[in-house]
Amino acid sequence: MANRSVETEHDAVSRRSNQGGMILDLMFKRPLRWLRMLVEELHWSFFFGVIVVYGVSQGLGKGLSKVSTQYYFKDEQMIQPSEAQVYVGLIQVPWIIKPVWGLLTDVVPVLGYRRRPYFIFAGVLSMVSMMVLSLHKNLQLGLALSCLVAGSAGVAIADVTIDACVTQLSISHPTLAADMQSLCGMSSSIGSLVGFSLSGVLVHLFGSKGVYGLLGMTAGLTVVVGLILKESPSRSPGGKHVNEKFIDAGSAIWKTFQYGEVWRPCLFMLLSAAVSLHIHEGMFYWYTDSKDGPSFSKEAVGSIMSFGAIGSLVGILLYQNFLKNFPFRNVVFWALSLSVLSGFLDLILVLRINLKLGVPDYFFIVVDEFVSHMISRIKWLPLLVLSSKLCPAGMEGTFFALLMSIEHLGHLLSSWGGGVLLHALKVTRTQFDNLWLVIVIRSLLRVIPIGLVFLIPNVDPSSTILPADMLMNRRSEDVVETDKIEMTALLTNEA
């Protein structure tokens, strides 16, 4: 009996040890092996550009700028939530014209270089615009919007440049396409988590304009990317040669869009984003209202959004570990279905049903933010992977930028549509009686994209979608020499 007890205890200890080892492997060892694999298959310096652009410029910058801009519009400019919703859409205009930045980086070299000058220009543009917002007192709304748009343009230009590298590698390493998008998304989510976690505290300590000053300083890292980018200079073409390149680029884009497997998912991205109305500004004004809402502090607002970044990161991990090999259409369908259900969580909150159930506002909002962002990321990642597979060789940067601009156009329409809905139902800075109806309409409209998933190719991420002739790299001097572009360290010429 004693021996059996000892054996039973030994087995229990072994099981606990194995469980601990599995958790350790899942949380630390597996991610490290994954990163090491990407470094070996690609190049370590590729990570530097991803971390700076996706992690710092987009992730951290998004976390800091979103909260500071919300308080800037509310407290500095004193505008209504419906107006703020429209202005937030305007700030995204530079992302809609991403194909312009893509064409410039692909076919218009500056002093013989195609990538380096655009990174530097993007960083300087963001720095100057953020510093003007930070240092200028009583800035008029029009000028303030111009600075915010310029800062957004700087981030968009840097994004287009690094997207070209990601897309090119997705074509040369098709089996790693999903992994690279997961890496980019993870960098963005971690940066957003840090940004949102600090945003409320920083806005409280320095004010919204002080946070813009911090953003101006972080924009300098984008300049560093341009300075350390190793790129072989090309011959400076004449004006006619550049014009011919623009014509060739337009012809290649038109030819690619004639392919059914390309225009159908593009139509889905546009329509699904457009009908999913954004009402974030209306919810933000309600969050901070002392009469009808929870009256959250700046620190609470920032921490709530940080849980959204955690949810986004969890969504990436779920996609990377369990969903990346499933067909695009299946993943998007189930994510959209869950999105419809999660939309009604806001209704429970605004109607104060959670308080009747004994659930505090903060806890409920944190769960809502976590779940909605997790689902959104799971829905978006397969579309990103799909987009990277729709780009013809030699036009990776331009075409991927075009695909992303279609999605951003949909978000602009959804933002303006949300502003119109808030205005029509008379949701103002102090009146929220009809906010529940806004949420109901927004949530019901999310059903529409479910009926459009047939537009997405029913293939898995390892499949090739474009015809072989579109994926062959052309080597003529009329095509961008993307194979010569590499990220290198400042003090070494090591490839």
C-alpha cells in the first residue's frame, strides 16, 4: 500500500511537471523557436524595420495618438462627437491614397534611391507636424486638422515602404506569408498595448498637446530606418522614362484587377468595412460623461484601450497557432458571426443592464474591449495574408498599398456614416438618450458582410492565387529592383 501511494504521488508530480513544461513551451519556447526560424529564413534586419514601423510608429503611435486626439477634440477644440467622428475619418485620408506613395517609392527614385528618402521624409513630416501641435497655443481647428493629417501621412508613407518588403518576402517565401503577417500584427499589438497603457497617464500629466510632443520625438526612429537602409542606387531616369513607368504600373494594376480572384475580395473588403459603422467617438463621450455615463478618468480610458490591444494580441496568437492553415473564407465567416454578437455588448452597457446584474462598468467594458479587438484581429489577419498573395511581382509595394487603401476607404465611409448616424439621432456632448439605438443599428449592419463572404477565395494560405506569369520577377530596368533592397546595420555591411 505504501509503495502504491508513493507511485501515485510520483505520477501526480510527473503530470504537474509535464503540464508546467507544456505551458512553458507554449508561452516562451515555442514563440522563441518561431522567431528564430523567421530570422534564419529571412534576415534579422528585416525585424528592425517591422519593429520601428509596425511596433513604434503604428502601434505605440496609435496608442498614444488615439487617446490624446480624443481628448484634444473634446477639451481643446470643444466639438461634438458627430463632428469628431467625421474629423477622425479625415485624418485617415493619407491611408486612402497609399497607392500614390506606393507608386512614388516604386518608380520615382530620389538621388538614385527608391526607399531611403521616403523613410526619411516620412519621419521628418511626422516630427514637424506633431511638434507644431504640441508647441502652438490656441491652434485653429483647420490648422490642427492639417497637422494631424500630415502626421498620419508620415506614418502611411513609412507603412507603404515596409509593406513592400513584407509583400516581396511573401512572394519569395509563400509558406511564411501568414507568419510574417503574424509578426507584423504582433509588433503592432504589443506597441499598441504599451501606448494605450501609458496614454491615459501621459495625457493626465502632460495634456494632449504634450503627448503630441512625445510622438514627434518617437517619429525620429523612422528617420533612422531611412539612414541605415542599404540600397543600391539606380540610374536616374529622365522625365519620359518615369512617365513610362507610371503607364506600365497602371497597366499592370488594371491587368491584375481584371482577374476575378483579385477584384472580388477587394469588393468584399470595401463593402464589409463600409457597412460596419464606427461610433467610437460617441462611446468615448459617453464613457467620460459624469451624468449618463461611467465618468471614467483619463487613466481609466487609457487602461481600457490597453485591454483592447491585449485582445488583439491574443487574436494574433490564436490565428498563428490554430487558424492560419484554414481557408480564408471559413475564418472570416466565423469571425464576422462572432462580431455581430459582440456588437450587442455595448447595448448591455449603455442600457445599464450590467449594473442590474451586479457587473461593474469598468470590468464589463474591459471584457467588451478585449473580445471585440480579438475578433477583429482574427477577421483581419486572413485578409492581410490574402492581400499579400494578390500582388504581382515588381509592383508589390504599389499593389499592396492599393489593396490596403481600399480597406481604409471603407473605414472612412464607416466613420462618416457613424458620424451621420450620431448626428441624425441627436447624440451630442451631453445627450445620449438615443445612443442605444445607434448601437442597435450599427450591430445589425454587421450582418451584411456575412452574406458577402462568397467573394473571398475558398483557399488556404499556402495556395498560390495569381497566375504564374504575374508572380515572375521581371528584370528589365523598367521594374523596381526590389531584390537589391535590404535592411542592414549602421556599422556593418553584412548582408
